[in-house]
Amino acid sequence: MIRYFSIIPRSYVFLFAIFIVSCTEKRNTPTEQMSKENYTLAMIQMLVEAGDLQSNLDRATKRIAEAATYGATVALLPEAMDLGWTDPSARDLAFEIPDGKTCLALRKAAEENNIYVCAGIIEKDGDKLYNAAIIIDPTGSVILQHRKINELDIAHDLYTLGDRLNVVHTPIGTLGLYICADATAPGNALSNALGLLGADIILSPCAWAVPPDFDNEATPYGDTWRNVYEPASSRYEIWIVGVSNVGKIKAGPWKDWDCIGSSLVYAPDGSEVLQAPFGAKADTIIYVDINLRERPAWGTRWHDHWNSKE
């Protein structure tokens, strides 16, 4: 089928015509019967202002409401959308999950707009900080939490690393969650794990950045993520959606680098569905239809499935 996706920046509109694999709406998990509905996902490629918690929360909640108005069932926001990646303000402005200021604002937005929200936020837990992500259901409950595992070494002095991975079963499919460079773990280990755990879709808040002199025309951005999204989406026949923020990094090891969007979607056949606009000012929302498909295998039956495709 052909689906038109509208890209809604603040000042202009793009249209993409995308071919999507036809998929079934209902399938079984190995442990329960659950009706799974196809849905629209909003990729909120928003401006994140380093260290400005309130402005970022205000912007995020407005974008979530806008996404719900356009019929989205899920709103996916970037990594560290509250404070910016590696911004030192985290030491003073990070809060706990699920009842800290940041998480409560997102939970309220999810409930008021009857929408699933996935976002990357900085978590304070005792004397430790985590680069975390959450999925909130339309009742405002946090149903999945993740702490980034494959964090860049330049961020280790600020963030403690996570130590676990999981999925959550919902009426819109089994949702997997990781953050940005988790996708580049050696051997595609974390993507493989989420595939084996039964994810229908992997949601990935990201903060993709380039140095100030980066020339996107000479070396178009995105192959780092294509090289890991494509094989995982194809191998496990799952969706993978990575959404980056835009804006200037004002402190930390990548001071003066630009976050540049270029958010990506991969379909269950390993094909690239779309790439969002590039640039530090490419603040936009993109809507994409997620069509669920019958899961082809579980557990050791994956080997038979892969062998049958060779």
C-alpha cells in the first residue's frame, strides 16, 4: 500500500510517499493472547536547549499534544530531551523516575492526550545519574524504563551505565527500548537481544551530533545507524525508529557540536522507510504508519526460519 507521511516543521510542509509492507493486525505472544493494532507514530525531532529544563518540557508537551491532534498513538522524543546529552546541568536538574519533575510532566502529557510517550531523560537515583529512557502509556503510567548501556566513554564521568534490557507487551505490540549508541553495541548485541525478547518495534531516543565543520553534502549523515538498523530489522522482522533532537551542544565533551536530526525509520523487511531532515534547525514532527506483522519465530525456531530464507 502507499502511505503519505506529512512532515510538519514550524514553517513548512514536506510530503513523502512511502511503500509499506502489508502486515496483519493480530498475532500471539508466546505467553498470552493480545490484540495488536496498527497505529501512527509521531517522530518528534525537537529542538533541545542545553540545560533549559522548563523550555524543553514546555516544548515537548506542546509537541505531544500536537501529535495526538494529528492522530498519533505514540510520540517518540529524543535522548536527553530535558537537558541535552552530557550537559553538566544534569547534576542539579535531573530528577527521579517515575515521580520526579521531568517524568511527571511527561506522564501528565501522555494522560491528558491519551497517547503513548517514549522519551529520553536524565534520571537521578541517589547519588547517581543515568542517561535513561521511558515509555509511558495513555493512563500516565511508566510501563518500561531503560538506562543506556553502550554509553560513549566521554560521558562516563557524568552517567552511570545501565545493566539490563527489557520489552513491554501492549495492545500496540511488544515495545523494545534502547538509547542511541546502544544500537552500535558490538555484534549488534542489544538489537539482537530485543529481537529475541520479542520486540515488534524498537524505539530509540537519540542525540545525533556532528562537529561545526561537518559537510552533509560531501558525506551525508546516517550510515552509522543504517549499518546497524538494517540487519537487525531484517533479521528479526521488526520496526526500528531512531529519533534525534536538533540544536547546539553548549557544554561537555562535544561543546559547540550540532545535533542534526536525520531521524530514521526501518521496516520489518530491512528497508529504509524514511530519513528526516538534516540540520541544527530542523525542528519537525514526522508521522509514520506502523503496520504490525506476524512474528515468524520464537526461541530456537529462529534458526529454522533463517535457514529457510537462505
